[in-house]
Amino acid sequence: MIGKVYLVGSGIGNINYLTLRAYKLLSQAEVLIYDALVDENLLNLVPESCLKINVGKRGGQPSTKQETINNLLINYCLQGKQVVRLKSGDPLIFGRVNEEIKALQDTNCAYELVPGVSSALAAPLLTGIPLTDKEMSRCFTVLTGHQPDLLNWQALAKIDTLVILMGTKTLKNIVNHLIMNGRSPDEPIAIIQNSGSNQEKVYIGTLNTIIEEISGLSLSPAIIVIGNVVNLRYMSSSSTLPLAQKTVLITRAKEQSSQFSILLQQQGANTIEMPALEILPPSSWEQLDLAIEVLSSFDWLILTSANGVNFFFQRLQQLGKDIRVLGNIKIAVVGQKTASSLKQYHLTPDFIPPNFIADELIDYFPEGLSHQKILFPRVETGGREILVKELQKQEANIVEVPAYQSGCPEKIDCQAWEALQKKQVNIITFASSKTVKNFYKLLQKALNTNSKSEVLSFLNNVCLASIGPQTSKTCYDLLERVDIQAQEYTLEGLTQGLIDYFS
């Protein structure tokens, strides 16, 4: 096999601003060699078999030698591997990619350059600062603040707008140079820290005031914009939305879609997705397979989750059958999400309980349950015990079969843990009892404690939001409170609950 190295820019680090080409290459990478300032979520895009090597360089911290990085690229390329060298920003803007390219050329290693959106352009835009304006800024320049004394400040002071990367440590020197060369002390300046992330902060001042305003702060990584365009800053309409400036931690299944994130982001929230469930096939297909072989003997099929729907119908297809084998069997589902999953298989449920609660399925069931033969594909362990008992009380003949199993991840997601530690999370949402249980277990493990009071203390000032009564009960059992419970027990209902609460 012929190896190749892809020198890829990750942009400002946020996965939302990654190029499609970069996304595709990451999904196919065999070796990933990555820098600091790269969103941890990007690392989840590579295949599980991909070898990941962190060679990140940060000022004042131990760094991997450039020669070592060059050798890693060459060695894996010569082994026939598809190597992604993931660099922050754009590979050719103030990076050391030139040395890496030369090393690859000297050893006849194939390579390709893949652009990233430079923070010099993205950070001002995301903050609402235009770099050009027909009256205030007909030109701008990008420079590094590493060695300001080597730059031509007489020329730079005449340029309308300056964008400075890596300049927070030398900012006082930069300000002095500009004022000495005729720039007004009242000229506006913006410092944009952690652009595009949940930790983004913007400091606005003038050349005369900014040094005092940021005194004692550690601002790296940050972008500096100097010029009158700072005064044109456009505030995003999202700043007036009900969940603006709120960071929501979403506990969810590892494989689950980001539908809930999108709903919250549309209301102005920052979101962090924390996998708190791992959905897997059952330990054995035997019971489900036997039930599928005698499907015609059942009167009803009950499905209480999207996972139950997907695993049941996928298994049906794997056994060479299709939906026609359901014949005259009626289908009951719990919740609109489950109904939507069923619709993907071109089926409409015969019954949905009005409040989308499994335990209400009995009260509103459309016909007598006595002697009805019911197939219930469900999670292998735990959950829906009340429903099963109530069906048995009504003398229904219920056959439970494991269709999937859910487990707890080994450790807490690093991005979620960092945000929790830094007290950046305002809201934690739970869409099932199991996500509550697993979140509690993961938090205990991260805190290295069995003390319930330590966990509760750690979550002080964080709003806890539940999708429905059963989930709320588990919250009260483990976390001793629920601040918000959705009135309609859906993700849309939980979103509306957050809006109502914070409005």
C-alpha cells in the first residue's frame, strides 16, 4: 500500500467549522497526529482502530520536538498508512508546516494540504466584528505578536485594521509601538479568547485602557483586533434568545443523534453532548429470533423506545424477513420519538398513550388486555418493570424478549468533565432514568468518591432538567432534586420547559 500524509487545518477548533474535506479524511484516517487547541470532538471522528498521537505545542509547556513530529509522519507514511496531521487554524498560517513538508519531500512521501478556516478570519466574524468596511477599513493585515520589535510599525500603523495572533503576552509592547507611530490612544481594540467555544470571552477597550483591563488575566489562545471596525460590532440575534449565554450539558446515548442539541441551539444555548449510555446488541439473539419465527401468533407488538424499534426491525431484516410478516399484529408505541422511528420503516402505530408515558399505556389501552398475546422487545436489563407487572395484572400474555442492552461508558467525556470542573455548565438535561444513574456513576468515578454529599455539592448552582416523571423520580433518588420537568414528555417539551423556566 502507498501511504500518504494529509496536512489538515482544523480551523478554530470547533467541530462546527470543520471543512467537509477534513471531515472525510478524519473518518478514514489510520494514524492521527494532532496539535493542541483541537476540539476533542474531532478525535471522535476517526475510526476506533485509528492510532492517535498528541504532539500539541503550547507556550511554556513541554512540547514534542519538531524533528520527532517529522519522523512520525515519515515513518507511518512509509508503512503505507493514511496519516492525518491535524493542525489548528490553517496549516500555512503561522504554523511550522513548512518544515514538515520539506521532510516529506526529502523522503519522497506523498502529501496533500487541506485548508482550515483561520482564527484570524473566523474569530472576528463570530464575534460580529467586520474586518472591512467601505469607510472605516479598506484593508486589513494579519500578523504574529511573537517578536514585535522586528516588525515595521511605521507601516503597520497606517493600515486600517490589524489582526494579531499570539500577541497577548507582548500586547503592551505592541500598543506602545502603535501609539509611538501615530495611532490614537482612543483607538478601539478587541481581544477574543477561545473563539467559537463555550468558553469564549471578548474584552473591548482602547489602546489606552486595554492593558489595565486585562491585567492579571491569562488570555491565550486569543485573537486581537485593532481598528475602528471594533465599534461596528454586530451583536447576534441569538443574544436575545431565551437560552442565550446558557451552557446545557446533554446526557444521551453515545450513538444518539444531535436533534436535541439543535433544538437548544436554536434557542441560543451552547450545548455539550455527554454520552451517558452505550447501546449494544443483546447478549443473545435467541429469544428475539424465536419470537420472530412465531410473530403471527401475537396480537400486539409494544415498543417503548427508538432503540427497541431499530433493533427489532434490523433483526427482522437480518433474518430475511420484512414488515409483511407482521400481518394483522397491532403496534403500540410510547412517545413521538418512538413513533417517528417506526415511521422510518413505513409503519404507523395503532396506539400511542396521550402523555407519552409507558405506565399510562395500560389506562388508555384501546381494547381489553385479558388473554391478549403481546410481544415486548425491550432492553435486556432494567426498565419498564411497572408496565410489565400491570400488563400481567390485566391477565395479558406478555412475552418479554431482549432486543438490545444499554451500559455505562467507562469514563466521563473529557469535554463535559472540563466544563463541569470549570463551573461553565448552567443546565444538565436527562431524557431517561438510565442517563441519570450513569451520570451519577460517572461523576462519582471522576470525583474519585463514594460520597453522595460530595456529588451533590459539586452540582450546586447547576439546574437539573428532566423529561418526565419516571426520570424525575430517579433524579430525586440520586441527586435529591429536579428543577425543571417537561410538561410534554418529549425533547420538544423539555426544550419548552427550559425556555419557560429561564424566561
